[in-house]
Amino acid sequence: MEYDLAKASAIAHSNIALIKYWGRSAKFPPELNMPLNDTISMTKRGVTHDTALTTHTTIEFSPHLDYDEAVINDEPADERTMDRICFIINALRKQVKMDWSFFLRSYNDFPTQAGLASSASGFAALTLAATEALQLNVSKQALSRIARLGSGSACRSIHGGIVFAHRGESHETAFAEQLCAPDDFDIAAVIAVVDQHPKKITSDVGHDLAKTSLFNDVRIEQSQIHAIRIKRAVLGKDFATVGQVAELNCLMMHAVMMTSSESLLYWQPATLAVIHRIHALREEGIECYFTIDAGPNVHCLCQYNDIERVQQAIQDVKGVLKTFVAIPGGDAYITEAHLF
Ligand code: DP6
């Protein structure tokens, strides 16, 4: 392939898992990030104009560059991030039989230090931008598979709305697909930030610890059942079941985290205070549920009409630093707005 200009930009949304990915399958090389169970997520679009909860990435391949370089939020990418970026880029360079180096620049519009940053939007935007720059005409399914090489959750951020990721039996069969479009299921997340510091143990490391918990096998087995239940409930527009099952699945993941060796306890006192507030809101008749990723911040799932009441209640909880609201976002997309 001859390239005049191998440069492109893309934007992708982050996502919150309703059925969690925790632990890579040992049957495959770790860099494939093959999850042990099917997962489901909501792609997130922040409702305030400056906080869309997206990553915007521009990449350029050139024969004039001497080495690969990535700059994220104006900082050079650390070594592990660079490795993960190269898992994706090397697979693509191999496919097009090209050895040019790249330069990439990426910005997250997550509020600075809100503890919300996630690799999912970053690797999804990178995958889309890089395939576009290399003029690879790939399907959404293929994009999702390639994004997984960066992080397991990134395969879901290729799609908008509610997304189902198959654990798969091989690299080819482990991909995500859209379960329903953003407007087709009434769900929102009020995000309670209780700690803004980066977590001490990243998910990347945590995935290798999952197998040391006695509860890991039962979580995997139950997650497969949970995924079927949530899929059915989303298609049947049954928010209560989605919330109940998501909450249970979250608790199971944290039980595995807490009982792994070493033990991972991501919750802070304010995490628990928010959980109690959510229980109280339910008793007051508001349909809302919690889910928490590998960190102390809480996503409170509710329906659109309840956002305001839930947000008011959550931001009054002691220890909550700020709250954000997200609704289902769209697919990752190409943009002409280049960052350099
Ligand atoms: C707890 O390795 O996909 O969020 O944590 O952003 O590096 P990063 O991503 P990844 O692990 C995600 C773990 C999780 C659950 C989930 O998103 O499914």
C-alpha cells in the first residue's frame, strides 16, 4: 500500500461495566487480554459540554520518524502504556506489511484528577484512528478485537449504547457488539467521585491476581448467568433487573478482589456511605443501584427522570467530592480535527 499521508484522528467514549471483566484467561498469551467471562457495559457520554468522557487521539505514521512516540495529556506515555499501544500498532503494521514509526497525541476530557480515567476510550480511539490512517477497511467486530489488545474493556468502547463483549474461544471470537442503541434503553449513571488519586494497584496487575481468590471460579460461572440475565432485561426494557444484576455482579468482583492474594480493597469510607445512601433511596421508592470498578468511586445507575433527585442525594453524602452524570454515548468515530 502507498500512503500519501498516513494520519487520522478519532474520538471514543469511556464505558462502565455492568458485568465486569476481572481476570485474563490463562489459556492465551496475556497480551491478548482474553477475558474469563462475557461482559456488558454502558458506553458513557457526560452530559456537561466540557466533560463528554471521551478520548480524542491523532496518530501519524511516517518514514521520516526514527522511533515510536506517544504523548497523552501532554505527558510522554509510560513504558507499560507504550507496550499496550504497540500491541495494537504492531498487529496493524504487520497486517499492512509496513514498518514506519508513529507519533500520537491524545487527550482525555475527563475532569482532571477525578479518578475517572480509563484505558477503554483511549485504546478504542487509538484503534480507530490507526486503522483509518493505514486505510484499513475493517468491520466494527474487527476493530473491537484489535482494541482488546490494548485493554479488555476497550473492545466495548468501539460501540455506543449498551454493549455485550463475548469472552470467545479464540482471538477471533472475542469481540464486542452493540446490544441496543443509546436511545433504546433508559439508563443513566450518576458518578460519585470520593477519591481523585490514581489507584495503587492497576486493573492490569489486578487481572493476574484474580485467580488467587477462592471465589474466582464461582464469579466466572455466575457472571455467565448474569450476562444472559442482563442481556434479556436490556432487550425487554427491564431496568430493575439490569440494576439488580449489575449490583450483584459488582459485589462479586469486589469479593474476588478483597480475597485475592494480595488483597485489593479499593473502597473508602465514602464508598460505603454512598452505597448506604443508594439503599436508602431505594427504600424511598427511587429505582437506583450501584456499580464500582477497580477504584473507590461509585456509579449510581438510575433512569433518566430520576437523575436530578439521585444526584442531589449523592452529592450530599459526606466524603463525596463531586458528581457527574453520564447517559449512553455513541460509537467511536473518525474526526477531521487533528491534534497536531
Ligand atoms: C474493573 O484492563 O480493561 O473496570 O482498568 O482501564 O486498564 P483499565 O481496563 P481493563 O480492566 C477493566 C476492569 C474493570 C471492569 C470492566 O471494565 O469490565
